[in-house]
Amino acid sequence: MARQWIACGGWRRVRHRIILLLGAVWLAAFASSGSARANVVVDVNNALLTIIQNTSAALVDGPPEVAREIALIDGAMFDAVNAASGSTYPPIAYQGGPVSAANPDAAALQAALTVMNGLYGPSSLYQQYEGVTGATYYPLIPGYARALVGPTVAQMSDVAAQILMINAQLTALGTGSSVTAGISLGTTVGNAMLAVAANDGGYAASLQTLTPYVPPNEGNAGVYAPPSSRPAMTPTWGAVQPIGISRVTLAALAATIPVAYAATSQGLTSQAYALQVLQTECQGSGTGLPSNVASACNAAGFAPEGAAEAQAALFWNDPGATSQPPGHWLQIADTIAMQEELDLLTTARATATVGLALHAAGIGAWAVKYQDIAWRPVTAIQFSPSWNPHFTAFDPTWSSLIALPTALAAVLGTDSVMFTSTSNTYCNCGTAARNSLGNVMSCTLNGVTYSMPTGCASGGTATYDGDPSSPTLIGCTLNGVAQSVTGGGCNNAGSQPVLNPDYTANPLYNGSPLICVIAETYASLSQASGGYLGAEFSRVVGGIHTPAAVVEALALGNSIGTFIVPVALASGHSCNGNYNGVFNGNVTVSAGQNCVFTKPCEIKGNVTVSGGNFDLYCTVDGNATISGTSTVRLVEATIGGNLQIQQLSVGQPQSAVCGTRISGNLQVQNDRSPIEIGAHNANACAGNIVGNNLQAQNNYAALSIDYNNVGGNLQVNNNTAATDVSGSTVAHNLQCQNNTPAVTHVELNMVQGQAQGQCAVFP
């Protein structure tokens, strides 16, 4: 599906920035009662968050990599606990059955350890680039010379210490038979998840950051300009394979996001875009505004950010050397799991689902970002007074409240909880001084040093990090509730607005680069995700994105969220999401719809797909007919009747039928887009079982018919593109006639009847 520019609304700028707020049901989907007790999933996640804080300042670990690591580790823990609990839910990567004798805690811990050793161990990017700086890779770009390619030696030592803590927790479970079974299961599950990681393209995409990225048409108005302090992050991350959602579905969702204003000459010079940039300039400034800009802001009704809004922007920033936005959302998920006393399986499923959503959001964001290559508002504001005839607020000295932003925030939300979450301490520009544990003690900017306070205000209880020589304040609580750390050299945005109502600088705002721990209390996840003080609008008052940009990002995130958490289908004509359960009736899928059925599920009727995308991982009792502008993927599915794939339009992504049982006939005819009916690589697309005949005729695009078991005849006739027929077992005849080019094969077919035509020379 082509993405199109839409004037005066519905547009999006998913650049070096996206905030994806996944507004799908979360806690309601995972509601379960359990006793309040230790939870090894939360324990592992606490260690993981500390690991992320050590690795996330490195060039090989930006927000999308962090999201991937959460998906892999929490996904493995879910698969392990799920198998040890009787396989209540469909697995993510594990292909074995339930192991009822396995200790779920041991399985979860060992699965996490297996994946962590793969991600952070000797063969990892972090170990390979430990202590390496950007000077090695960017000799001609002085601003990148000091950027860390990999973590420091001290940071990797802390990573190793966190993994040892998890290992010690596993050892403490003892050596009983259930623990031994759990360790065996966890190892198998962890290796299955590492196999997913080995083939998803994430490793190669991370390394792309080490190749200087030069945007096409660099220097022109509207074109993305990489920051001066670090290179563009992972330009090819949009090609990474997601987990829990197919690449085709994710690409289709991203295709619904209109092209950024700045990416087209018409949009760049429009009045609507000029107003969007002006709003960010007015409400996201970190310093006072010139009088002409202040007048423009006042005339447009864009008031400067208030103290609470500025604090929210800093709270949600999560730059390098913190848990990053994906880690922040994992912290929130863990907090709610403990608050709601979720049992181990429900917790594992919840955090794994959040991880999968974060990972898919990062891939979708980066795919669109490097397709449009649209500039940030700061570049537009500082560029020149002539790029848009409607933009008169040019300010070459403008600075955003958040000078070094991150790029991603995502969550699955619900409105049924109240929770308090805290941010990490970080330096917003400036130079950080850290103690031996890596915690920030002070930030220095322009020769001025801003230090952490030594205690908590208002009688709160202080928590220190335990550094033997330089203990540092890391949190405050009051009556057991987390509080913001204030005083000392901490930035005081929570108590003082950055700008006065007339847009002049507020002299009481200290402008400190030291952003201390901020505690925010929310009545719901949707309040945290959006609204005036949530993650969504925070990117505007932080001066990073335009309002329309985050609204469009929210729409993309909501779409992704509907595919990560399956729900019951209400109507056979409204299949646009991820569904499970039993549906009584026929299902139709039309252009613009993305329909996914995930196990356990059954459609007690027929399926007709005339457009859009259809993914099936379960049973259709009747017939399935696919045609038109459609893409279909059937994996380990069952079709009770016939399957017809016919007259697919040119230019559609490759369709696939893999590991599926068709009771009747399978017909593939008059198609102009490629199709796999089994593939050379059975791991990529396993062969199928066809009860009667398999016919492939008059197709105009590449076709593979490999490793299938056909109960009747296999007929491959009159195809005019590359066609391969290999390794299939045919109960009756194999007929190949008038195919141009001739049919090929990589392995002989087993034919109980006769091999005829072009296939006569090889069975």
C-alpha cells in the first residue's frame, strides 16, 4: 500500500523521534488474581533495567535495540513459564509441548539467563565494542569522536554482576527434579528465542549506526539533519523482523501513515505545517523567545509550557544511560503487575506482550522515519526565514527544553489502575560525573556544576545507592510512595515554569542540566500515554516534535497494539486486528483491512479475502478464497474445504501457505504476485498437506511448490515466471506443461502415478 501526502490533517512526521503510544487493552487482558509474593519475572526485569542503563549510552543500543532486548528476554520467560504451566497460551518462539514437571521459576530464570548470555556475553556487540569510541569510525566528524560505540569496561562489569545475581537466584532454588526439569526447559526456550534473534536482522541493523549516514538531498529544506553529537541511529532498523506480528502486517500498518509534510514540497510550504512548527517553537522552548516570535505565539494562541508540563517532558525523556523509553514502560508494567498481584504466568504474559509491542513499534517507527527523512522542528526553526512563506518565527538561537531527546515510547494501556512511576537521573547536555556504581553525582554545563542533593525534602525517606566512597541519592519516598528528588542542583521545572506568560525567560527557573528522579502518579495507563501531561504531548512541550506528529504516531501505535493482543471478532465484516477464539459465521477481508487470527481460534464458516492482509494460524471449517489486492499468510492452519488463491494483483508482497492442512483442493491461478506453497527452506515455510488436487496454472509471478504432500494430482501448467516444484509427495500424477521458463527443482519429487510434461525428465 502506497503512503500518500494528505493536506491539512492526518499527516505524520515519524523522523528521529517517534512516540508510539499503544492504546490497546493491557491489564484487562491479563487480569488474574494471585497472592502477593516474590515474582522472578519482575526480579529479572529489575536486573534488565539496570543492564539497559549501562548499555543504552552506547551507539549500538538505542531505543529500538532496547525494545528488542526486552521482547527477547521477556518473551523467553513467558514461553518458559507457559510451558511449565501446561501451555495455556500459544508460544512465541518455543516449539515444544508442555513440561508439567518443570519448576516455573527455574524455567523463567534459566530462559532469561540463556538469552542474556547471548545478548550481553562474549559474542555480543557490547563485548566486541567495549570501550570503543566514535573516533574509530568517524575520523572526519569531530562531534562524534567522543560518542561511545560500546559500553565502558566498568559498565560491562555491572552488566555481568546483574547476570550473576539472576544466576544466584536460580542456584538458590536447589537441585530437585522439578528445578532440573525447569533448567532444561529454560535452556531450550532460551535457545529458541536466540534462534529468532539470529535471523531477525537486528545485529546487522545495529552495526549500520557505525557507517556515517548521509541523508539524500542533505542540506535542503525539509531534510533530516543528524544531530551534531552522535550519528543517526540504525538507519536500516525498519527492515528488522518483528516478533508477534508479521512483517507484511507491520508494513501495511506503517503504510497507512501519511507522508510527512516536510517530505513533500507542497506540504513543506503549507500554512498547516508552519503552524505545527510554530506551536512546538512556542510551547517547547528551553529559553526566552524574541519579541517577534513571542508575538506570533500570542497571536496563534500557543501559550508557553507550564511547570507541570515541563516536568512531564523531562520525566518521559529517558535519554541514553537511563532505562530508555522502552525500559520505562517495562518498569510501569512491572509496577502494575505487583500492584495487581498478578501470578507468575500472567505477569510473564503481560511483560512479554509489552515487549513485543515495543519492538514492533520501534521497527515501524524507524521504517517510516528513514523513508521520509523529514527534519525535526528545531532544524526548521533555525534553518532560514524562507523555507515556508507562512513561517515568520525564524530563530537561529532557539533551543528545545530537551536538548538531547530519545526517539521512542510505547505502551499497552488500560484505564483500570492507579500507579506511580519514576524516571532515572540523567544529564540533559552537560558533562556527567558518576560514582563507581555509575550513578550521576553532578552535571557540569558552561563551567557551572550542579550536584545531587544529599537528602529528601519534606521529610521524605532517602535511598542511597550504596557506593562505598561516594553514596548518591537515587530516590525518595513518603509514606511508602515514591517522590520526586528536588533541591540541590536538580532542575526545578516541576516548581517553576521555564517561560513567563509573555515568553520571556523566567529568572526563577534554574535551567539545570541535572534532571533528578521525577515521580509521576497516574490514574490510568491512558493518562500516562496521552493527554496534556502524558508521554504524547510531552514531546511537544519538550520541543522535539510537532503535535500532529505525535498524533499520527499514536495512531500507528494503536494499530500495532490491536495486533499484539488478540481479542474476539465481533463481526465477520470488521476483521481489522488480531483475533482469537471461535467465530460463528463467514469472514470477509477487504482493502485496507489487516486481519490476523491467532491460536487458539476457529472460523466456523468461509473466508473471502478481496484486499488487505490476512494471516491465519488456526482453523477455517469451510472454504477460503483469496483474490485481488491481497496478501495472505497461512501458517500451521487448517482449511476444512478448498483453498483458492486467484487473480492476485501485481505488486503485492509475497503470499505464503506454510505447514497448512487443506482437506479439499488447493488452486493457485492467474496470480500476478509471488506465492510460496512450501519453500526450499522448510524452516522459513514448511510444506503443506493437500487432501485432493493441487493446481497451479496461468500465474505471472514467481511460485514455489515445495515439500508438499498431495493426496491427488499435482498440476503445474502455463505459468510464465520462475516456478519450482521440489521434494513433494504426490499420490497420483505430477503434470508440468507449457511453463515458461521451464519448471525447476532442487530435490526430486516422489510420484506414485506418472510424471508428465516438463516434469517427466525428473520426477
